Amino acid sequence: MDAQGKPYCDGIFFSLSHAGDLALCAVSGAAVGCDIELVKDAPFEIAPRVFRKNERAYLRAARDGIEAQRRFFTLWTLKESYMKMTGEGLALSPDRLEIRMPALTLLRDGAAQPCALFHTAHGEYEISLCAAGQELFCRTR
């Protein structure tokens, strides 16, 4: 672990996540975080506590319930990947973070963060990665 609690081994940072039948691993020479969630039964009741005003508007703008669930988990996995990248996890309150969609930028306490974000859907899953710095290379299988 580094000083911020971020796991690494021999100078290589990594992050793990799993949901349903899938597992996700991110590996980098810099701090990295990843998250995967199965799109099912989004806990919309927590939205006022974990999402900022514009994020809640993004949820409300969904065409239907399925799109709203996907949007919920898109925002959540992006935030979770950042919290894992920093090593703070849920010690960092998600409502301090704001995801700007569709630009995929992240603000922390109103300030843009120097990190690269990646998001994709894979079947019934939403997957996000966050890496320190401005570049991110992703390969899926």
C-alpha cells in the first residue's frame, strides 16, 4: 500500500472490482481505480445523498426506467473508480464529487481533477476506470 492506502506491488498500481459473474482488474504505473456494477435495482432513494444537482437532472432526463438505472450506475461507477484511485474509498463522501456528462469530467469540491475517466457498458454491466493523470489506455476482452 502507498501512503494514501492505494494498493500496489513493485511500483505497479492495481484495482479490483466484481459484480455478478464478472470481475474487473485495472493495472497501471500510476494510481488507478475501477468499478463494475450489475444494472439491477438501482437504489434511487440514495440519489439526493450521493449525487449533485446536475447529476440528479441527468438521471431525471432518462427516457425510461432502464435508461435511468444505467445512468445511475454510470455515475456511481465513475465516482467509485475515483474514490478507489485516490485510496480514500467511501471515506470520501460521494456528494463531494460531481461527474459532468457527457464530457466525462470529474470535479471534487468544485475543482476539476487531473484524472482520466473511461466508461463503457458491457451487457447488463456498467464499467468505469479512473487513472491519475490525463491518459488512459483500455483493453477489454
